[in-house]
Amino acid sequence: HRIWVCRDATRIYVILAVCTHLGCTPNWVGSENKFKCPCHGSGFDAEGVNFEGPAPRPMDRCYVSLAPDGQILVDKLILFREDQWEDESAGAFISA
Ligand code: FES
């Protein structure tokens, strides 16, 4: 589905796997603890923040919510840029 569902100590968030350079799909490289874009070499840390290569900004995150039965629901049509990642009420993350 071209997303990663990520969990840290306090929250669950969903990274849209679209490189912010020209739209290729970065892969997770566990041995280097980063996402790596195969097209032009952009690298993103585990939170999706760009740190190497031509990507101009972090990858976007998707709307995420918890259904009454406990399933994690993701909507890829509602996206959050980095300055919106802290907005839990809008659906940028759910508390873990
Ligand atoms: Fe990812 Fe160019 S599309 S580095």
C-alpha cells in the first residue's frame, strides 16, 4: 500500500512512501536505520526526515485513527507535512 505504519514510545504514525524529490518509493534499510530512495539517493531517517540527497523535505504522513474494534485505519488522501505532525486531533498520529 506504499505506507509504513510506525510506532515509537508514545505514538503511532504512518509515513507515505513517496520520495519528496521526484516521487519514487524509498525502501527501509534496517542495517542503516534509514529509508533510502533508489532513484537519486535521498535518505530519510526513521521518522521520514530527509538528511541526504536531493529530497527537499521530509516524507508526508497519512491520516491515522483507531476504529472501535481496535483496527488502525489509514487514509492516504489526507496528508500531513512536517509542520502538522504534532496535530493529533487532526489525525496526524494516535497515542500508543
Ligand atoms: Fe527520490 Fe529522486 S526521487 S531521490
